[in-house]
Amino acid sequence: MSDTPMGSDERPVEVVELRVHGVSGTAAEQVLDRPNVTQVAGDRSGGFYRPREGYPDTTGSGSVLMEAYLWRDLPSGKAVRTLSLVFLLPFMLGNMAIWMHPPCTGLPAATVKALCRLLALTLTAVYVIAVAGVTLDLIAWKCMGSPRCLTGRSWLSWLGERPAGLRLAVLALVPVAAVALVWRLSSRPGWTYSTFRGPATVSSEHRLTAVGQWDAAPLVSRLRAIHVAAAFATLDAVLLAARSAGGRASVVTTVLLALTAAVLATCVVLVCAHPLLDRATPAPGVERNLRRLRTVACLLTVAVVVVVAAEPAPWAARTGLPRYGEIVTLLFATQTGLLVVLGAAVLWARAQLPGGARLRALGAPVIDAVAAGLGVAYSAELVYRVADLLDRSAPTAERLATSPPLAYKWAIFGFFLAVTVASVTGVVMALSSRPARRRAAAGIVARDHPDAPAEAAERLGEVEKVIARARFTERVTPLVLTYAALAGLGLATSTLGLARWYPGDVIDRWTPIPADLVNFGIGLGSYVIAAAILGLVLGGLFAYRTPEFRRYVGVLWDLGTFWPRAAHPFAPPCYAERAVPELSRRISYLTGQGRTVLLAGHSHGSVLLAATVLQLPPEVCARVALLTSGSPLSRLYAHWFPAYVHPEVLQEIGRRVGWRWINLWRDTDSIGGWVFSPHRPGETPAVGGPAGSVDRRLRDPMDVVAPPSDTVPPPIVRHLPGASDPRHNAAVRELADRLRDAAPGPPTR
């Protein structure tokens, strides 16, 4: 297709149907439903494609020019990046939580944001503490101090006869390298996104506009400097606490310990200083001072390692690294306290919401609890797997003496308990709600297919099951709340490790559950964590070879990385920072050629287009229409991100496109749904005005018996794209006609 401008007075206005796929979309040939396509803009990660010229069927319904935007590789990219996302999952969830705050302003909003950023900071500390637990506690202190552990391990024995300080100093290089790794990973991806940021053209006051338009690079750079400083200071605290145990702290150690505490306190204060961090424009003074803080933390780590290696005073005689267990427990207790305060702050802020208490505004504490629980589970599994590897041949008594801190054992038990109870709760909810869901589904099927023949009974039952399963989505929120509450409780129980209480002994004393069963659960929980991590890794590896893997694994990354990094700088980069400005630029270019643009977004593609429409200038919006299908805007985003997706935002999107908006939805879809009104054909919309005409419910399947031209009934589409559906094509033709009738002259380029 040529991009030559066309005069609107010579022939009807050309309409370009720009299709944007959903999460884990397929190739351009599938999106356009054409076998021969060519790329006309963008690159391999995110590009625009059209049917190749010279082949038949290069236009779509209503003689529209077809174009597709493929963004599937932006959030995932290469397999190496996907694997990195597996291990950055707690950071991604912690970053996503800050965008789930209630729609409040002033002190409540500032408090929730501060608590989310403090919890993100503790996730960085958990990461460092876990690596330090493996290298410093298990290897440098316990294994290298045990002749039995060094037997047959030449890669450790060369350092085994050295003083404890030297062993700790050498092995401290591993946590330093781990911090440097996430530092590098968090800074490199941003380079590919900065090119696509366009000029500020936003006239909307709604917060969703920030996605893709707001330049997050300064904030990410500032947060990165703070988190790197906090990471090195956490490592320093572990080393200095061990060095000062037993009253053996020298003046130099005491001074370094005070400086470390000062760096950590400064980091805590800075992540709560929102006006300082959230400045959209570069602030050379702020960046310079934050770089100085990071440099001070790095130099402080060098000094601590030197002092630990060179100071001749004897170390405290302990079975484990002195005070390491107390630090782990204190960190978990801090996370628990922050989660409790965050929950209270959200409940306080939620009082501003109309309609009383609602589950839809609890996303911040819920997802932060899941992130903290997952981070602790990762850490506990890493420490226990390494401990098991090192002590596999040791006697039972010696293994108990050299096992990791009890806080990790309680953490694994808490994870196992949360997963078990949540799974049982999910099964109970599914079974108890099944009759009501099946009755509702039966009523829908009866209205859709009132004249179905008797031989279609089996097919009708299948459709009822699909609809009933799709309606379970509304019950996921209480299930996630249950898991989050249990994950937070698991963090709280880790403080019992300070009293040297074992989970089996405590539960055996106060409940009829025997200690052996508890210990079996802890061991099983460890394997469950390992299996979950292995499953994510395999999913990342096969995501680029098997579409099924990509559909189920990629959806998590696509949803989590839609939001900019505003809480945790080590989270995966936000692909919307490129996709939304790139879409905005392409739409502006097409309308500048005298054409009109029909934006067709499926699933998460409708969210990208919603953010894009809010950024288009008015003269471009006058030449744009919107077709969404399988859209999660109201069903998911309005519940989990109420400050960014709410009725006022959706109303503005409709006004911007002149209410040239059609949303197609199905009862069989478990993700997408209606935007304004769930009415059926012939029913009165639940909202008045032009918004009531946006939603159009599609019967799925179209029939339950095979048509005369086929041998099988029409398929159940569910959440799959329906671009080949005649009703979808009719909506395209309708919007194309409305664009041709209402389009003004070409906007000034």
C-alpha cells in the first residue's frame, strides 16, 4: 500500500484499519489474516505491517486499508530477557503494586506511594540478604570452617584454611557481583525506549495519560541510585554486624557501622521524598547528589571488605555467621509491619471512594504481599537448596547445627501454608459457586439458542460449561486476597525464629497436628517453590518455540510490564513507553496524509489504544474511530487499577473519538467484557447517552449445530481474536462509514 496523500475532494476518504493484538500476539500474517505481508515502519521488536502489494485481498471489510502493529516482543524480547523476568518477578510485582492505589489525592496518596516504595526497597534487601546467606553464611563461614564439608571440594578447599575474615572478604565479591548484575540489567533496556518518546501533546488530566507519555527515565535513574546504595549498605550491615558480634568491634568497625546506618536511613528517607523523585524534568543537582550517595555506598563497601579481611581481632564463636539470622528476621518483620501499615492506609484512603467498601481498591497491599512472599520464597529456596547440597552427606545432628536461619524455615512453611489454603479455597469456591454459575449460564444459552434441536444437547452443555468457567473471573479477587493474607501471615511468623522455635515444635504443642507432618510440609513446600521456579524457567525457554507456552507465560510479563517503573528500578522495563508513543506518532502520520484511522484493539491491545487516544491531539481524534474486542478495561483494570481506569476516563475516551466506538464482548470470554453496559441486544443499556451504544454483545458460538456448508458446529471463540467473524467485519464497515461521513479535511501536518 502506498503512503501517498489523497485528496478528500477527489474520492472518498481512505480509512486505515490499524489492528493491535493482545497479550502474546501471533505473527503479522495471523493478525491481518493475510498470507503475504510486508513491514512498512518500526523494527522487529515493534513494527507496522500491511498486506503485500500485488496480491489479492489487500483490503479489509468496507474497503479499508489494513495495517497491524506488532508489539509482542517488546515486553519479552529474546529468551535471555524472558529468563531474567522469571527471577525479577518479585520486583515486577512490587513495582506494579504502586499503580494499584485507590483513586485518592493528598496525604493518603502520598502515604500509599511511600509505603509501596519502602516495600520495594525491602525487596532489594531480601535479594542481597539471600545471596549473602549462601556465600557468607553457608559457604564462607559454615562450609569452609568444616573439614568434612571441604572434603572433595577443591573449588572451596583452597580458601578453607584461611582466617574467617579473609574468607568472608573474598566471598563478599559474589553479592557485589549480584548487585552489579541487576544494576546493569536495570539500566541497559532503557536505552532502546528513549528514542520513541514523542513531544508532550497530552491535554487529558487523567492519570492513565502518564503511561507512555510521562518520561520515567529520570525517576528510574534516581530510584536506581538509591536502591544500589541500599543494596551495598545491606551487605555492609551483614559483614559489620558479624564483625562486631561478641563485643569485638574496633573503633574503625564502629565508625563504618554508623556510616552504613546513615546510608540506609538516607535511602529510606529519599524513597519517601516524592517531590524530589517524581520531578519530570532533569534536576542536575538531585542526580549529582544521588550519584554521590551511590558512590559513597560503593566506597564504603570497599572499606568494609578491607577491614573485615585485615582486622586481626578474633571472631565470635557461632555455628552460623554472627547476627545473620537476626538480620534476616528483622527484615521479614519490617516487611510485615509495612504491609500492615499499607493495608491500613489503603483502607483509610478507600473511604474517599463512592459506594462504600469495595474489594477493587485493595490491589496495592495485596500485590505487595504477594511480591514480598514470593521474594522471601525465592530466597528461602535458594538458601535451603545450597545448604542441602553442601550438607548432603553430613550426620543429622551436624546438619541441624549448620542449617540456615529459622526465619527461612518459617518462610517456607508460610509459603506452603498459603499455597495449600489458597488452593483448597479455590476448589471450595469453584464447587460452591458452580450451581449459581451454571444456572446463569443455562439462562444465557437458553436465550441465545431457544430453538436448538434435541441433538444439540451435548453442544449446549459444552457452551454452558465455558460460560460458567468464564464467570469465575469475578471470584478471583477474594481468592487472591486469601493468598495475600496468608503470605503476610507467613512473613509475620518468621519472627518466631528469634526465639529458636521450630515450626514443627510450635504447631505440635498448640494444635493436634504432629511435628512430623509439619516437617513434611516444609520439605514439600521447598519442592513446590523449586517446581514453580523451574516451571517459569521452562516457560521462558519454550515461549519462543511453542505458542501455547507463550500464551500462558507471556501474559504475566505483558500485563506486569505495561506500567512504568515507579517503585522498583530493577523491575523489567515498561514497553508502553515505546508502544504508546509509537502508535500515537503513526496515527498522527496517517491522519496527516488525509486518511482516517480505525483503531482495532483486541484484549490488552485495547488498553494500549485507550492510553494512546488520551494522548492524541484533538485534530487527530476527529479522524479516529475505536473498535475494541475482548477488552479487560472494565472487568480487570477498573478493579485493580481504579485510579487510572474508571468511568470518567472511559467517558473521555469516547468523547475524544466522537463516540465512534464499538466494543464487542462475549459471555464465554474469561478476560474481556463490556465497558459501559452489560445489556444484551434488545435490552435497555445500563447507562444513558452515547455510552450506552458502545457495548455490543456477541453470541458465542454463533450456532450449536453445523451449518449446511460444514460438518461441525461453529467454534466457541472465547477470548480469541474474532477478526474473521462477520459481526466483527460489520462493525468495521459501520465505523468506516461513520469516519467517512464525519471526517473533516486533512489536519495540518
